[in-house]
Amino acid sequence: MKHQIKIAGVLLASVLLSGCFSWSNPFSNPFSSASKEPSKADKGTAEVVGFVEPQTKEPTGLTRIWKESVASSPSKHHQHPDQIVVAEADIFVGTFQGRVVRLNRENGRVLWEVEAGDHVTGGVAVEGSRVFAGTKSGEMVALARDTGKELWRSELSAPVVSAPEAGNGKVLFLTLDSRTYALNSEDGKRLWTHSTPPETLVIMGGATPTIDGRVAYVGYSSGDVFALSLENGVPLWVANLSVSGGGRSELDRLQDVSARVVTSREGDASATKRVYAVNHQGRAVALQPRDGSKIWEHKLSAIRRPWLAGSQLFFSDMDGYVVALDAGNGLEMWRTRVSDGLLTAPVVVGSKVLVADNRGRLMTLEETTGRVVGMDRGDAILADPVVVDKSVFLWTNEGNLLRYDF
């Protein structure tokens, strides 16, 4: 019998294809990075053995503007989708209970709430007057942005495992059977699909496709990153991030590209300059957008998308470290261990790097040194923070949506 390992965002579970489920504790870190243990000098606030929580008496300095409860907490071994969307005056969020909610960005007031069906997986996307959400039962649903009215529902080959990405009249997303779908955002009709052979051991919770101009960048459980024509899904190139040799356990041999691909541009020019990707098993890379050739690589394991800020590229790795690389050459600038749990993706707020974890820590680090300069405590946060203007939005696993200003 084939087995699959499911990590819905940051949640580990063994999924037997017969339909039986065996779950592990979602608040422990089951992962082991392929990289060697850094030296004491590289570890920032951590000791060589074990974890020492960063010591700071200062808060993050964020000012809470509002807090709104929009869902109940999932059952013990589950989590809410890890992507929320802030679009103009609105915030959209999908819940584990199968609802999509629209809130006012300024005051947090719920404007509408509708049932999408089964558990919303991955998150939501917005384009123009439509909101999109995928479900565990293998459907993509489009809702009217103003009212929440269902516009269309498209049946798929397998459960949706990524948040959708909407742009240029298309909705792109991944399903459990290693298939990328492109649907017409107006009527839900299938435009094209692209797939790779399914792996027997995968991380469920695939990377959201990245639309950049006429190209879609997609990461798969095989360790492949594909550049696909947005028009017809034809592959333009493929780069493989797999690391040979494996490790001590099945988890150590996972090659999934579960973190969203990030692209950069040269100033205000329209051409993409770099494509950045990272896999679960120890390889972060910068690629040429024209052919996928490698510019640099760095030994690093992550399942959350990196954050590009100027010449720096920030990662949350699998061992609780926030890592800063030089985006130009891939050299490590600093590395600080901030958690003994699972981290969200990092974001930059002002001159600081903000990251949260499933232990209820919310932390800020100096952008240039990695020193932890502030910490707040609260609910477990498993969703990636969203920064818009001078505000940061947090979605907790207790079902609370919060806005902070900085």
C-alpha cells in the first residue's frame, strides 16, 4: 500500500490511500533539516544543543487596531488554511469549517460569510469581482466579491492542496495528484492542466503557483520547479531541486517544493530578473527566468515562501531559524534560531523582520543582524502574516483575525 505524508501548511499526518488517517501532534516539530547543525557562532540566540528562547523584555512594538473572531478552532490535529488575502478595503479568509468570510479592512467588521462546502484548503484568492476557494472534496468555487453569491463550482480530479492564484482571467492551483489546473475565472471552465508523476511520499499542502507576466511558476512534490506558459500550460523549462542521498527517515527524504516561488525585477523594468525557490530537503536556489539555469544555491530547508526585501532574501527554515541570504549571490548574512516549533513565513515590517510560530510567539528581528528585539505572546499562528501599507494582518489557529499597525 502506498503512503503519503500530509503537512497541511505546517501540520504533519500520515495519510493511507485506503482512506484511513493517522495523525500526529500538530504542535511539535517533526522535521529534521538536511543541513548540518550550524556552529555556535552562527546560531544567534540558540545553544549548540537544544533550544534557548531568545531573551528580550521588549514587545514587538506593534499596535493592535482590532481583533475579530471569524471561526472556531479546528479539531486538535487540524488547522485553518494558511493564506488570507487583503485586497483594497477588504480581507478574505477561508476556514477549516468550510466557510469563506469577507471583512472590512479598517474595522474588522464581517460583511458576509458563506459556506463553500467541504474544508477550505490552502486559502483564498481574489481577482476583480470574484473570490476563489478550493476544497478538500476536490472543488474550486467562485463567489461574488460583493455579496458572496456562488457564481460557479468546478469539480476536479483530487482534493485541492494549494491556495489558488488568480490573474489574467485565470485561476491556478495544485491538487493532491500533482496536477496544476488553470480555470477560466469567469465561468470555471478548464483551460489547461499540467502534471508530474505522483510521488509515493509527499507533503500535502502544495505551493501556490506564482503568476508573473505570461509565465506561471509551479513547484511539485518531485522537487521540480516548472516555468509554464500561462496561455496554454506548455513547459518552458524545468529545474530540479532534489538532493540525493536522503536521510535517516522517510521525512528526511522528502523533496517537495512546498514554498511558493518568488520572483524579482530589475528596478521598474518589466522583465523578471531572478526566480527564487526552496525545497523541503536542503536546497534554496536562484534561477535565470529565461531558461531555469542556476545562478546560486544554498543549503537550506523550508516549506514557507521566502520574503524578498531589496538585496536580502529571508527564510523560515525547518529547524526554527530565520535565515537571511544575500539575494545576489546566495551568501548567508545571518541565522537566528527563534523557535522550537514551526514558523510562519517571515515578512518585513519597517526595518524589522516579523515572524510567528505555533507556540504563540510573535517576534521581531533586526533586519541587518538577526538579533531578536521584540516578542509578544498569544494564540498559535500557523498562517503567513500579510503586510499592506503600514499594517500587518494575522490569522490565528483559534479563528481570530487581527490587524496591527507599525
